[in-house]
Amino acid sequence: MWIGPAEMPVKQPSQEAKSDHVFGQSRRRPKMFRAGLYARVSTNDQQTLPMQNRALREYAARRGWAVAMQVREIGSGAEKRQARERLIEAARRREIDVVLVWRLDRWGRSVTDLLATLQELEHLGVGFVSLTEALDLTTPAGRAMAGLLAIFAEFEREILRERTRAGLEHARENGKRLGRPATAAIHAAEIRKLHRAGISKSEIARRVQIGRTSVRRILEAKS
């Protein structure tokens, strides 16, 4: 009598839920980045603010980041950026992991200012992403680009120093006196006259509108 091959038992899939442990150790779930969003527009360009906010939120969603804080600012470039400072304060308190901005010139008033804030964020361990320039300091390539910003910042400072030196030289060539004006010295004769008349130093300073220290220095100087 022929006997066929014995059927192999089919292994049924386990109905047990997948364990959160790997080789006896708990499985680490990836940390979700907490993003701080910053949008800024000039006083005459407020219509782009909704577009910036939408683009920032969409990018954060694509990266799987949670929006922990969102600030917006309206004003000129020369004004102090108080909303930006609130975002930096949140970074100092470790409340956010990355700063997301629409464009670099929305964040920094100058190359030097931009670099200073980026260096502080790096020191705090907080990333920085600018959408328009595709600058992502959470990646090695982005950090390399930040090194180029340092070069540009030094270049900017050198230009300012050169302009200052050129301006001073031009003023000297035109016979202009440099430095603080000698406001107290031009009143020296009047100060001595009032003092000889018995007027107190405090009253003399009030009358000629200079500091009491300057009055005392003139009176103590040799004539």
C-alpha cells in the first residue's frame, strides 16, 4: 500500500500584538520635532502674511514636525523684532527644537545679525530652516552653508569699517574737526565769571546747561 508524503503543519501567524521591546530592550520611538514658525512682513506688504503662514505649516507637516509655537511680525526692517525675540526665548527654554522661517531677510536685519542668531540657536541645539533659500541647518549641507554666512558677515563688517575710515579721512581733508564738540570749553569764561560772583557750581551748571563735573574741571584747571 502506497503512503503519500505526510502533510507539513502550516504555521499560523501569531495573534499576539507586536511588542515594543527588541532583544529585551524597549523600542525607541523617533522624537517628533517641535517647530517654532516665524513670519514677518513689512507694513506695506501685509497681504503675503497668510501665504507665509500656510507655506510654513505645510512644510512642517511634510517633515512630521509638531507646530509648538507660531509668531508673526509686521514692521520695518529697522525696528526691533520683538516676536523674533520671543521665539529665541522659547529656544532658550528648550520649548522648540527647530525654527522655521519663510526667508532669511525676514529673520535677520543684516548678515551679522543673522549669523549671531544662527550661532546662538546652534549653541542651544536648535535647528533652523529657511524655505526660500532651502537652507536647512539640521543637515550637514545646511551647516556647511552656515559657514559661508560667517564669511559674508565678516565681509559686511569689513565694508562698514572701510566706509567709516573713508568718511573720517574725507572729513579731515575738508578741515572738519572730529570727535565730540568741546561744549563745556566754550563756556569757560562765563563759568569763571559766575563763580567769581559767588554763584554755586550747581547753579552755574544749570545756567549754562552742562554737567557739574565739567564746571568743576574748568574751575580747577590752570588759567
